[in-house]
Amino acid sequence: MKTIRAPFAVGAAAALLLLAGCSGGGSASNQGDAAAPSSAASSTPSAAASVAEQSKADACKIIIDSFTDVSQASSSMSTSDPTAALASFKELVTKVQTDFQGITNAEIAPAAQDASTTLSNYAAFLEQIAADPSKASELGNQVTALQNSFTAAGKACEG
């Protein structure tokens, strides 16, 4: 069972990330396309102001792009090698964390950082399952926490 549960959990997490990204993605990019030019036109030309003021659309684009990367990478993960699948998932976690650290928009950053932390906790949990499959009974709670945090990030981009 050890070889079945860990890859399944990795695949489930990737699917949740994709679904959360898609649920918030359409609205954010549509809103961002309409709002970005006007906010950019009203910005001061100061380089410091441009760096400090990330638009909501730009922040949400980071989230959407990250979800897309996760989707593409998860489709190539092999469940026949649990160790390799877990290593690939950990690489995805690192990428998402790095991407989300680039989110500075005050409205989106808290939800993105919460999602990043929850994803990191989930990766640690997957390592625990790989070492001790008896902990797999906690999978539902972990998946729910992950789903909730990424849904919150997606909703922040919608509103």
C-alpha cells in the first residue's frame, strides 16, 4: 500500500491546486486585463513606487501561472516510483513557494502565503506517509486544509 497511497496523495494535491487555480483564474485575469492599464497609467513614474505597488491582477497572475506549472508537472509524474513522485512534488512545492514570495499585493499576499505554508505542511505530511503509511488516515484532513487554503487564494483573486 505504501507505493499506492503516496503517489495518489501527490496526484490529489496537484489536482486540487489545479482546480483551485481554475476557479479563481478566469475572473482574476479578466478583471486584471481591464484594470491593469488604468492603474499603470495613473502610477507615478518612480521605480520605487512601481516595485512597492503590485496590482491585484499581477499578483493573481502569479497564482494562476503557478497553478498552470503544477498542472503540467503533475501530468508527467510517474506513480510507479513513489520516491521520484515525492521528489517531483517537493520541487513543485519549492517553485510555488518561490512564486508566491513574489506576491506583494496587500490584498492577495496573505492568502498566497497561507496557501504556500499549507502546501509546505502537506509536503511534509506526504514524507511522513512515505515513512509510516499508518499515518495515511490523516490524509483527508490534510487534503481539506490544502484545498481550503488554495480556494481562499482563488477567491481573493475573484473578489
